[in-house]
Amino acid sequence: MFKCKITKKKIPQIIDFGKMPIANGFLKKKDFKREFFYNMGVSFSKDISLLQLNNHPKPEMMFNKDYPFFTSSSNFMKNHFKNYANWAKKKYVKKNETKIIEIGSNDGTFLQNFRSKNFLHLGFEPSKNVSLIARKNGINSIVKFFNRKNLIKFDKFVNKTDLIFGANVVCHIPDLVEFILTCDLALNENGKVIFEEPYLGSMYKKVSYDQIYDEHIFMFSITSIKKIFEIFDFQLIDVLPQNTHGGSMRYVLERKKSKLNRKVKKYLENEKKENINDVSGVIRFKKNCELSKEKLQYKLNDLKRRKKFICGYGATSKSTTILNYCNINSKTIDCIFDTTPNKIGKYSPGMHIPIVDYKNFNKKFYEYAFLFAWNHRKEIEKKEKTYLKSGGKWITHL
Ligand code: SAH
Ligand code: TYD
């Protein structure tokens, strides 16, 4: 049995993905021997409808001076964050000098859109390397985790913040209670918390179990967000589906004022209908994961029997779950092409597949390319147009 991270009640493990390394822990050969592993299992708290990891490495092991994910590595995401900012300005910015905080501001891609005189901004970004990039570009980014101890030093934002933003970060925070209490301390009376995270319903639909890895401690649904925040007298006032990261959901919350609105109610009813809010959804997902694993292993073994060359494309954190869960190593996938300088020349976590500069992708012909960055499919297919033309085939586990 494990303990729910919010209610502290005992909950059983439902899915066991086995031994896992740090998802973003791309490493050099000399470090293979001391690589860190943990057991990745998933459980579900019925009380708050929350899917969560049972074990995970400490945040400091993942978010530090060498964090290898850069928001700006995708043009599609850069554009998405511009639209996200424009939407927020139109809908929620009502005065001059609006005070905003972003948590997990990474290389500053989102906050770039708030650099005018109308805004006072602050980014909490514990990963030093990405935080420094943001600073270089004029963003007020601090190398700190978002918690009360760190917030209290910023007078101008305590009880005075209008909007707190996040994207793909709240699911990374093991102490959600501290997160909500910090929001409570930061916000002014009418302040709002707005964030978007990979959506449980999309993961179920696509069987994209690779969304589960050490950094994603929670996989949220609308029901879970509503229930968790209600404990602290926050109310969910809007939800907006997003097509990023394979299907995400944007949530808008404020301190409790009125009755649940009709739009949110409709989405909640839909989650009920599709068993996204209860344990039967997880059990169905577990079966689908097992089936997906068998199918993928069969497909790759078959290609290898037919002496096909296979490479990977996009050394994503998600790929760590696929490769380790399905036990796929460099005997099957020769290498993974990627754009990230911090990953190139290193090896993939656990399975130790070499990561190679994407500029070499067309140097040798691979008949099959496993697209691990499947959520960036359009952008990558456009960039690698000649691959399909020369007879190459993109494959995924989905
Ligand atoms: N928001 C960006 C980055 C997402 S990656 C985007 O959507 O592209 C998650 C980021 O959150 C990392 O840069 C990580 O360092 C940061 N992070 C993790 N835990 C955090 C916490 N408790 N407070 C603030 N940032 C955190
Ligand atoms: P993403 O799905 O955002 O990663 P994660 O699963 O870690 O959240 O994909 C980012 C990775 O994909 C990153 O290593 C860079 C790589 N990538 C490319 O190699 N080429 C591209 O065109 C894009 C968009 C990403």
C-alpha cells in the first residue's frame, strides 16, 4: 500500500511499470555504473480522483543546473505560449502594472510576452541553466522552487499577485498542498491561478502511457483539480482543452465565490461518463498499456527479424518510459536523433541508446524512424520532408 500525497490515506498500487531511471537523465558512458533507478508504480486516490506515482526521485535530482528541457526547442510551443499569453491578457488583465508570477518559467518563453511596462513579472525556475537563459533575455527569473519560504522574500508579490501562471509544471510538484498554500499567499483577493497540464482523458484515449515518468507525479483530470482545490476553498471557474503535449487541459481557479458554472459542470459530467473520475478508468488503462507493450515488442522484433534498420527521433523524457517499460535497447534502435546540445553525445537513460545530432538524420538511411516526440509530429515531419519522400516510415507506439 502507498499513501495518497494529498489525503494521506492508504491506496493500493494499480500499475507497475517496473524499474525506471531518471527520465531526463541522459548520461555519459562513464556514468552508466552509478545510474539511479527506482520502481515506477501508479496508484489512484478515489477520494480526489487522482492518478499519482508511488515513488519518484527527489525534485532536486531532476531540476538542477543541468535540466535538459528547453521550451524554446519547439517553434510550435513558442507560438502556443504567445497565444496563451494573448488569451490571458484579453480575458484577465484589467489594469496597469498587473502582477504576474510564472512557475516553471524555464527559458522564459512564456514570460517574454509580458515584458512591457504594463506588467510586473516574476518567474520561479529551480533549474539553473534554463533560468539563466531567461535572465539573459531580460526575464526576472529566480533559481528557486515555488514555495512559501521563497515567495515571502518578494514583498511586491505577497498578497498582491493578480495572476499565477504555469504550464507542464504543477504535475511536477510532489507537495501540492504547499503549492496551493503558496498560491493562496501570493494572490490578491481576486487573483487567479491558471495552468495547463497533460490531460488524463487524452492519455487514456491515446494509451500514451509515456506521459507517465518521474517528473509527472500526477496526471490530472478536471475532477481531480476541482476536488483538490476545493479542499483549500478554491473554485474551478474555467477549463479549456489544449492540443499541446498530446492533449492537455488548461484550468482557471480563484477563491470560492459562486456556484459551479455550467461549462465546468458539463466537462465534469463527461468525465463521469467516460470513467475518467474513477478507478475503473485506470484498470482499463492498465490493460491497454499491457496490450500496447506486447504489440510494440512484436512489431519491432518483426522488423529486426526482417533485418530493418530502425532509429529514434526526439530524445524525449517520454521515450524513457517506452524504452524501459518495453525493454528496447540499442540492439533494436541504433540511435536517437535530437536537437538538444545537452543530450547529443550522451546515452538514453536506462537503455543506453546513443543520442545523435539531428543534422545527421539523413546521412544513413533508416527505413523506420520511431518518433518519440510524437506530440511534435507536424513540426518534425515538415522539417524532415525528404525522409518520407525517400521511402522512410515514421512509427510510434500509439
Ligand atoms: N513551463 C515550461 C517548462 C515545463 S518543464 C513549458 O511548458 O515548456 C517543467 C519546469 O518546471 C522545469 O523547468 C523545472 O525546473 C520547473 N519546476 C519543477 N518544479 C518546480 C517548482 N516546484 N517550482 C517552480 N518550477 C519548478
Ligand atoms: P517534448 O515532447 O517536448 O519532450 P518531453 O517528453 O521531454 O516533454 O520533446 C522535446 C524533445 O524533442 C527535445 O529533446 C527536443 C526534441 N525535438 C527534436 O529533436 N526536434 C524537433 O523538431 C522538436 C520539436 C523536438
